[in-house]
Amino acid sequence: MAPIDQDRLWTVAEVAEHMRVSNMTVYRLIKSGDLPAIRVGKNYRIRGKELADYIDASFKRVASEARDVADEAR
């Protein structure tokens, strides 16, 4: 995955392509408040820093869940 330019404003389509998910998934993340975005006219823009933070938090959450499952298996 290419580094994220944290100063740039990303479109929903760019975020979706970067994360390899659908545009609808990005809209759901925005609507749920998991991925902060700003509204520009009828469109959303996501700060690169917010995208990087979301991805980092997701990795940490998955790693924590994997540890919990491994602990339960013992």
C-alpha cells in the first residue's frame, strides 16, 4: 500500500480504491462516524490524516482481537 499524503483531501472514490472496498463502504464508514469527513457541496472529502488514523486503528483492533481469540483457545 502506498503511503498516504496526510495533507491531501481524498475523494470517496480515491479512499475506496486505496482501501480496495466499494464507495458504499466508505459512505457507511462516514455515516457511522468511524471515518471523519467534510462536506464540499454535495461531495465528501476525507483528510489523509483521518484516513491514516482509521487504517492504523483498524490494524490495532484486529491485532487485539486475534490476541483475545488466541488467549481464549489456551
